[in-house]
Amino acid sequence: MGRNALQGWHIVVLVVVILLLFGAKRLPDLAKSVGQSMKIFKREMKDLTTDAPAPVPPASPSTAPAAPPVTQAEPPVGQPPVQPHVAPEPSAPAPQDRPGESGPSTSA
């Protein structure tokens, strides 16, 4: 055997450590649950490999007809194009002259 291979006494030490950690009463239950888990895992893997992908159903036509695209009407020949109405932005109120502030004075 190779120098780094798992030897018989390694297995004995591992079994002793597992017995000390889990106790003799819990080992059969632990082995049973591990066995059931492996069984379920193998069954699911088999199901995944044997299942065919589900067929994709064809797209059904929609019940409502599609709306035609919205286009802007051309203005009659000889008339300027109509611009859409845009509301003006509110402007800030003009500063008012107050007495005692610096600025143009009306005193003579």
C-alpha cells in the first residue's frame, strides 16, 4: 500500500471516535437515515436523467387585435406644422425694492 493510504487501524480509530461522539444507541438510527437519504438521492437522480423535457405549448393568439401604431398626422400643404402645447414653467417672482436695502435709490 501507499504511504498515505487509509490503513486498517485508521478505520478502527474512526469507528471508536464515532461511537464516542454519537453513542451506540444512536448509530443504528443514524445509519438508517443515511441509507434512506442515499436511496432518495439515487431515485431522484434517476428520475432527472430519464425524464424528457416538458413540451412547450404553442403560443395562443391573443383575443384582442393589436392596436395600430400611433402616428402624427401631416399638416396640409402650405401650412406650418402645429407644435404641441407645452405649459410654461412658472417663473420666480421679481424681487421687490424694499427701503433700507442696497440698490437703486430714488432720493435726490
